[in-house]
Amino acid sequence: MNSPIRLLIHGASGRMGQALLRLCATREDCIVVAAVARRVAQRVADGVPHFAAHELAGAPAFDVAIDFSLPDGFDGVLALCVERGAAFVSGTTGLSDAQRTALDQAAVRIPLLWAANFSIGVAVLTELVRRTAELVPEWDCDIVESHHTQKRDAPSGTAVVLAAAVDAARGRSPSIASLRAGDIVGEHLVQFTSHGERLELVHRATHRDLFAAGALRAALALKGRSPQPYRLADVLFPSR
Ligand SMILES: NC(=O)c1ccc[n+]([C@@H]2O[C@H](COP(=O)([O-])OP(=O)(O)OC[C@H]3O[C@@H](n4cnc5c(N)ncnc54)[C@H](OP(=O)(O)O)[C@@H]3O)[C@@H](O)[C@H]2O)c1
């Protein structure tokens, strides 16, 4: 077996960071060498060294950083990956235009993959939405996204990506409605409406572990790859 990849988990104390730490603890193909959050409560937890965001420069050598944090923590971890020549996988949403540009620039130096949604189902949904928008270009299209009340950004990054797929297919963006309620992990409904009929494409995430699994799969796929921006579809559907 190849040696395990060394991971830095950024946003380790959050909902997604915790899901990743739980997943990695069950695997032999990866080892978490650093868990980073804005603040640290414990220096070492379950054998994993923890670092505060201001200590990022002191993190040990790693192959790939997986980032699920917030936009204000994003720049530091991306810069660290570029400086160290490490791969970067991120699912942080609500990024600014400047941060999207920084991602494009970093991709010249390191392999990286940013995805608004790491589930296989949403990757399939995006393809179905694009194809439907092409097939019925004159129908109304609307997106409704629902998430838990702690989510900071709206609309969701996934809704923005789905809207871009519709726009690319027919040159017109759909409207997006955002609901924040209870503990909803993530739901995206894309509705195409005509007179007398309506087509609804919907994805419901019921557990965060699926996003963690997708992100880890991406991290394993990126190790040793050449610098460029990778798409989640390349990792999930490599034979296409
Ligand atoms: N792409 C996907 O598939 C997907 C799926 C789910 C969520 N997301 C996105 O992933 C991100 C995290 O979601 P979540 O639900 O896990 O959020 P969360 O529970 O609020 O966790 C945020 C994490 O980021 C850390 N953080 C905040 N500011 C930081 C900074 N300046 N420097 C370093 N770390 C910082 C927090 O540390 P402290 O606890 O110390 O503040 C915490 O560990 C969000 O943008 C969310 O929209 C993406």
C-alpha cells in the first residue's frame, strides 16, 4: 500500500471539519497532521495536533489541505498551500470575487479543487439541470435552496453553481429563493415551469458525511497531480 497522504484540515472545529476528522480516523490511506480552527481548545485531540489560525505557518509538512471554513479564514490557508507547494481542496462558500481570482492564480502553482458541493448527487443534478435548460429554453426556471439556520451565506454556493449552469445553457439566470430553517443539511430544488406542466429536479442531503467523503476522495485524487484547477466531476466520473 502507498504511504498515507498527510492532511491539514482547515475549519476543524466546524460541522464539516468534525465530519472529516471522524472519517479520517477510520481510514488507513490518510493521516491528519494538523487540524486548524480560528481558536484551539486542546493542543492534541485523539492523537491529532491542533493549531490556531494565527499559528498556521508553524503547521508540519502536509500533502493536501482540505478547507471547510469561512471566507475570512480562506486566504491564509490558500497562501500556505502555494508557499508549501501542497494541493488544496476547498468547499468554503461565500467567497468574494477577489478570492475566486486568487484561486485561479494559485492553480498555476498547485493542484486545486474548489466545489460548492461535494456530493455525487449534486454533480449529477448539475448535469441534469444544464441539459433540461437546453431542452426547454423558454420555460421559467426557479431555484429554491434550504439550509440550517447557522449557515452564513445566502444564496448557497450550490444554488449559484446551478444557476450558472442554467445561464450557460440559455443566457438567462433563474431566480433563487433561500430558506433557513431548523437543521436542514441542504436541499436544492430546480423547477422548470410551463403552462400546464412543471418539472422539478431536487436533491436532498441528509448527512454531512457525504460531503466529507467527497472532499477526501478529491484530496486522494489530487496528491501528486500537476498544478491546475480540477473539477469534482473529473474525480467522481473519471471515465467520462
Ligand atoms: N462544498 C460543500 O460540499 C459544503 C458542504 C457543507 C458546508 N460547506 C461550506 O463549508 C464551510 C464550513 O461549513 P460548516 O458548516 O462546517 O461551518 P462551521 O460549523 O461554522 O465551521 C467553520 C469552521 O471554520 C473555522 N474558522 C472560521 N473562521 C476562521 C478563520 N479566520 N481562520 C481559520 N478557521 C476559521 C471555525 O473555527 P472556530 O470554531 O474556531 O471559529 C470552524 O472550525 C461553509 O462555507 C459552508 O457553506 C460546503
